[in-house]
Amino acid sequence: MRRRFFSILALSAAWSLAVPVTAAPDHVQAEPKRAYQYYTQGDVGDIDLSTLLPLAEQGDAEAQNTLGKMYGMGQGVEQDFALAVKWFRRAAEQGNAKAQNNLGLMYGNGSGVEQDKAAAMKWLRLGAAQGDAAAQHNLGRAYYYGQWTKQDYVQAAKWTRLAAEQGLAAAQSTLGVMYEEGDGVKQDFAQAAKWYRLAAAQGDVVAQYSLGAFYHYGLGVERDDAQAVKWFRLAAEQGDADAQRALYLLQEEGLAP
């Protein structure tokens, strides 16, 4: 989607844009901007290892998951993926959904453990079934891109929607892509715009760019170049190169200050 919209903008300003001749859908090209949601609570803060370790060793699942995140991110300790896996596993085996998500991703990426796609899907499913939004999103992505399992757009849409409905911006943005492309759902630009708007309001850069493009071309919304400029600018301010180019082209056409 991103390359398609920008190529149209470029042509309107008589620019030439090389579009890669690959089999990957346009929206897949944007995905390096979106990393998997490894650690569902983000930064672990200033937790002291001497306080956390005894709790983890006593079997506290939340402490074990947090300790796994610390080792996985190298935050407060030397980064050690094997130790991250150890602590994620202990928490995951107790049924901690966040740890199940994290352990699934460690297996999927072969970080600290030999890559095992079946194990990755097993743990992601367990976390997703408990309602963990990050696990649902990651499970949806695995189905969407066929990375650790057979590609299945219907399953991808199912799990992505569950995460999006919990307010996860990355899932809302991905669901917007699904509605735009008709992947696993009936193509619906109005629905795509709805989910892009929700994600964009949370600062998701891909959704901000996409919403700007929707407003510029009147897809699912009334055409409104002021709104297009607003969302392109927000994405551009986050360093998005496509949004920066789109904003420049709109300025060249006198549509943006």
C-alpha cells in the first residue's frame, strides 16, 4: 500500500519511482518498520535484580517473565538470550500469558534456543487463547505472513482483530491493511480507514502514513488534503521517509504549507 500510494503521488509531480518487481504485496514492504511485540510490557524500568531474582526463584511467574525480559533486552543485566528463554519458560509453564508470547517468539526467531516453528506457534496460541493482545497480534502476523506456519488470511484476521479490539495500535494498523487489501476479510476502505485512524491516534507511523494517503485519495473517507497533510506530517516527524516525500510533493503542488 505504501509504495502504491507514494508512486501515485510521485507520478503526479512527474517524478520517477522504481517499484520493486517482487511477489511480495506492497504493504509487506512497510513491515520492517514494525518489529514483533517481544516484550508485552515494554521497558522493565529500574527493577533491582537482587530483589527480583529471589522472587523468580521462588516461582513467582510475573517475576520470572520480567527477569526474562531483562535478559532478553540486556536491561539491568548483561544480555543473555539463553537465560531469557530459561525464565520465560518457567513462567510460561505456569500459564503466564505474557511469558507464553515471549517464549513463542524466542522459539520462532531462534533466540537463545534452536529455532522451532511448531513450538513458536504452540506458545503463541496458548498466550493468545488467554487473551494476551501481543500474543494475539503475533499469532495473527505469523498466519498473515506464513512465517512459522502455513499462510492463512482468515486466521490472521481473526487474531489480529482480537488484539486490535483490545487497543493494540500495531494490530489496529495491520487490521487496516487487511481491510484495505481484502486479506481474510471483505475489502472495505471505510473499515480500513477506521482502524488506521485508531492506530494513527496512538502514534503508529505506518497508520499515520496510510491515513494520510486515504484522505488524499478519498478512500473510505471524503477527500481532504488538510487531513492528508496533518497525518503525513505526523508520520514525517517520526522520520518516515515516504511521508516526508509525500509531504514534499503536496507542498510542490501547493496543497500543503
